[in-house]
Amino acid sequence: MHDVAREAGVSQMTVSRVMRSAGYISKDVRKEVVTAARKIGYVHNRLAGGNASYDNPIVGVVVPTMQNRVFTEVLSGINDALDESGLRPVFGVSEYSPETEEDLVFDLLSWRPRGLILPGLEHTDSLRKIIAQTGVRVAEIMDTDGDPISACFGFSQIRAGQEMARHLIERGHRTFGYVGSQGGLDLRATKRFEAFAKVIREAGAQIVATETSEDASSMEVGRTITNRILQRDGRPDAIYFANDDMAAGGLMHCLAEGISTPDEIALAGFNGLAFLSALPRLVTTTVTPRYDIGLAAARWLMEPEDHPGVNRVEIPARLRIGQTT
């Protein structure tokens, strides 16, 4: 705290009060102290006043959203694995904001968790520095296209995008639309679409419409944007959606307007959400092993630190061809 105080130009008592959230501290001073702490890689230890030998039974988990079932299933896998050893997850939601993710990790580390589970492989430099300073083990989930901090568990987003593009090209489609959400903040969806678009262009086909909503992924968003795309001149003959709920919204629009799928427009989603089986037509999608990913990541954190390690565990996604392509 002395080093943080010197860096921030405040007293050590002020640093202590900021770290303990004790008493009134102005926003400007709090920001200076937090910035200084992250610059030098200092994380307050909330357990320092207690038993130094205390073995904290928590695992910190950050998920990007709780607005669809994707990450509730991941959390189910994490919880079931941790329950086997008496560990408990403590989680926060970043809403795809790198800055919020950094804040959550900074706070979680102050409780000295057994480990962290984070979404994806892209994080801020400050977050990486804090993790390196504390030495905590990190399981990164839902992506394997990159270099993990400690270890990653999931599937290749790039391969998923490529496989869907090849399937649609093989079905004879030549012009394509894309529908995204979250204002483009979902970096895994972006990575997937870039791989999809590269295969499309290499095949001599075209991406003729891309729309990304600022809102969270939903059927309403998918239906609204599908309507907008299909009203254009030179509309595509296939639409790739970043998530199944938007693809389902696209299907509902087509059914309501008497637009035949896949004869007039092909639709493809991502994730393989369970509710798709209740729709009038089965949407083509990529089925992701969400529960298994959470289970594997949590079990790895439960292993002793001197256990022979892995740094990349592939749990493959699979293309499921439905009635919309």
C-alpha cells in the first residue's frame, strides 16, 4: 500500500480506505488509487486480517452475459464440478465489457480465490498483469484460438465459422447476410464471423448485408433485422446469425410472411440451444458443448498445482444440419 500511495500521490491511509471501501472517498481520488494499484500489480488481500493459513474454498467466475441460456449451462457444469470437492463459485457478469471484466477480476482476486474462470482469450493488459502478479491459475473457456494465460477449454471459434460457411456454399448459396448483437462487443462472435466471411470470399461468393444490434441477442432482434435485410434490393439468399435466438426470430419472420426456408432464404444459427427443437422447422446451427466446457474447466482448477498440466483442452463443437439450409 505504501507503493500505491506514492504512485497515486495520496496517503497510505487513503489507499487503505479505498481498498476497504471504508468511509467517503471522492471518485477522482478512488480512480487515482485504483489506477495506481493496477499499474504496479497490487491486489488488496481481504483475508489478511484473518488466519494466514486459511484455505479459501471459492473459485471466481466471470461470464459475459446472463441474458440467454448459453452461460447458465456453463455455470451448471462449473457448479457440478466444484460441488465434488466442496469448492464454491462466486461469479460476476461483465456484459461483454473488458473494463467491467477487469473490475470484477480485481475484486475477486482480493478474496484470494483458488482459481479464476474467464470467458475467451482476449483480456486487457492490466488484467493480465494483475493475474501474473498474484500467480492465480486461470481457466479460459469457450475458445481455443489463441494463447491461454494458464489453460483454455472449449472449441475453435474459427473452425466453427469455417464449417458453417462451407456447408452453405455446398448447398449452393452465393450471397450472404450476417446478424450480430451486443454492439459487436462479443469478440468470439466477431472471430467466428471473420472466419466465415473469409471462406465465403475465397469461394467467390459475397457478403451483401451485415447488421449488428446494440441490444442483447434475442428473438425480437433477429426478427426485426431479418425483416430489414429481406426488404433490401439485392437481398442475400442465406443469413448467418451470431446466436440461435436471433436465428429463431428470423425463422418466425419468414413463417409469418410466407417466405420459404431454405428455398427463398436459408437461415443458420449458433450454439444449439435446446428450444430449437420446439420450433416449426429445425434451424441449422453449431452445437456447442457448454456444460462440458464448464465441467472440464472447473475440474482442472481442482487439480493440485503440481499436477501434470495441460494448457489447451479441445471439446469440439459440431455442425447440425436442420431444415433451414
